[in-house]
Amino acid sequence: MRSALLSQLADRFGSDKGSLHGDRHRYAQFYELLLHEERNSLGKMIELGLARGGPEDPQFGATERQCDSPSLGMWVEYFPQAEIFGFDISDFSHLERRHDRFRFFRGDCGREADLIRLREAVGRDVDLVIDDASHASFHQQLALKTLFPCLRPGGLYVIEDLHWQPPHIEASLPAVPRTYDWLKALQDGNGLTSLLWSADDLRMLAGSIASLLVLTDLQVPGSRYRNAIGAMRKRQASE
């Protein structure tokens, strides 16, 4: 039987990737299935979005808030060797003093220059990228296009919460296909072009992906939603 360690850590640190807090997505079960063999060897990871809410959410405060990051505590303990890079529009730099393997980059997922700054800092040998930021389609796809090159061969790129986009943010951004629909088309061997993705861009991305999984209606006991999540494994050089 697989260990439930990551789910236990998510619940202990208050992450909604577990089964007790917030929207109780239970993504930790999915991550443990994919990553348990890399637990003691994973060297670098990036997480976009470090806590629930943000400047658009009155429940959780403005851009200048300084709060804890439940997922960071979980990842630091689960991956004892990993250097963890966090990216958020709010300021989490104070957590660098608490976690010596954490580096914070402040920026906006809608600004390509901010994402390029992150990409150039982390290098091209990242094992894992998790996008748990605004969930807006334009943000998700711009981040994927900019940061997928950071992954090492065999690395994993995950986009969470494909079942929901914040309507007020989505409406304020350039129009692109909904990320769920865009990934399903890519998975089916088709491509949805847009202002972010030309036909050449899609061919290049498809040629770089070894496997693409889009889980939909991921209803698990205790979760509030029919969650959806997408995961891409980068092709090995020999494939």
C-alpha cells in the first residue's frame, strides 16, 4: 500500500491539496502517486501561487499581505533535498528566512518579463513545476509557454484546478481558449491556436511532451468540487 505521507503533510500544514482545509482538493494523493520515487532525489521545483486568495480576493487580503504558505511547508518536508522556487504576486520573501532551501520571486503570471526573470534564475534542470496561481487561462498558458523549457528531460509540469477560472480575472485578460479545452485538444492530437500559440508553437510543444494526462471529474471523498488537473511529462532525450 502506498504511503499517505504527502496527504498527511498537506493536512498538517493547512494546504487545500489535502483533505481537511479549504476546498479539500486532495491533489496530494495524485502527487504522491507520481512523485514518491523521486522524494529523496528531487533537486529543483517551482510553485506558482503560494497561498489561497490574492489581491483580487477580499477574504485573503491585498498584494502587500505577508502570510504563511501551507504548500511550501509541505514541499520542504516531503522533498528533503529540493531547492524550492516560489512565485507569487504577493510578497513571500519573509519565508526565505525560515526555509534555507526556498527562494522567492515576486511577479505577475500575466507579465512575460516576470516569468522570464524566474526562468533565467532557475536554469534548465527543474524536476517539477506546479501552477496553482490565479487559474486564469491566459496566465496558465503564458506560464506554460515560458517555463516549460525550464524542465529537465523527464520533468513534470502540472496545472491545477482546470475546472474553474475566476470570471473577473478571465474577463480582464486577452482571450485564449480555456486551458482545460486547450489541453484536451492537445491530448487528442489536435491544437487550438490563439494569440499565445501558433501552429508552430503547438508542434514544438507536442514534440517535447512524452505524456499528457488531463484528469476530469476527479471526484474524491471529502472534496468540494469535481476537480480537474493536467500533468505533462517532458520527453527524454532518447525518446
